[in-house]
Amino acid sequence: MSSGATNQLISVSPPELKFQFELDKQSYCDLKVTNSTDQCVAFKVKTTSPKKYFVRPNTGIIQPWDSGFIRVTLQAQKEYPADMQCKDKFLLQSAVVNNDTDELPPDTFNKDGGRTVEECKLRVVYMSSHSSPGPYEDVFRQSSDFSSNQALQRIKDERDAAVRQTQQLIQDLEMMKRRRSRNDPGFSLRFAIVVGVIGLMVGFLLKLLSSPSVE
């Protein structure tokens, strides 16, 4: 018997069955089984807990240098296992068969008749739904954070620019007051325009200040 996920006839990927465990929900794991020989190889899947898992197909034939998929479904469970640890095991048996075999003979995986039967052991791993996010989720989260930071920085820049413009207009207004002359008939019009612009800038500034803080 050889442990792990490879023997002389077939290889299995992944080397263990991982299930996303949630109460009252099914979960499945797909196994890729590859024939590593130039002969037809039959396989059979066994488990220590047949009532908990649904395996399709649980037997089959893989052509030379070909591969196939086995879906193992964990039935909905009513309670969590202790410490999320699973002691269930799977055994994948394999044996060489004739090329013209349509149905597996009853003794295909019977070692008593001198037939060579290879075996792979596969352990089961339960993953909590609250496990750490995968790499793609991390990338997505980082991208979202970066976009949010960019938006907040843009608001801050606009706010700072509005503050500077308002301060400049106030300085211009003070200068105009100091230069006020009765002989300048256009002063009242310019004064009104500057005051109006300052009012608009102040309103815009107040709107920006009410935006979420970036501090």
C-alpha cells in the first residue's frame, strides 16, 4: 500500500479533500484522477464514513494517459465537529484492466486472487466559512482600499485648494478696501463681484468640509 496521492498507476490532485464546512449546507470537492500508464486503469473510491459523503463516480475506467474527475459531496451536517477536525479517510484503489472491458469484473479490486491493486489514502480537511480570505479576495480588498484612499485624497486636495483660493480672495478684498477711492466709479461693481465669488467659494468650502474626513 502506498500513502499519499500517487501510486504506480494513477495520480490524484489535490492530495487531500478540502470542504468548506457550513451547517445544513452541502459542500463538495473535485478530484482529478490521471492514468500514468499506457494501460487501461480501473478505480474505486472507498471512505470510512459512507453515510456522510456522496461520490460520483465511485468506480470507473481511465484510458491510457487520460484523466477524469471525481466529485465528492459532503452531505449537510447538523453540528460542527470538535475543533473542526475530521478523522474521515478516503481510499482510492486502482488496478489494470483489459482494453475491451465495458463493465468491471467483481474481482477487479480483490487482492486474494493475486491481482495487483494499488491504493492511495486521502485525508479530509474541514475549512470554516470564517477562514482567512483567499489571495483573490485580498487583491480585491486592497484594490478597493486603494480606490477609497484615492477618492478621499482628491477631496482633501480640492478642499485645500478651495481654502487657498478663499484666502486669496479675502486678501484681494482687503487690498481693495485699502485702495478704495471716491474717484474710482468701477470699485462698487468689482467689490460686488469679489464678494459674490467669495460667497460661492465659502459655500463650496463648507460642502467639502462636510465630506468624510481623511484624518
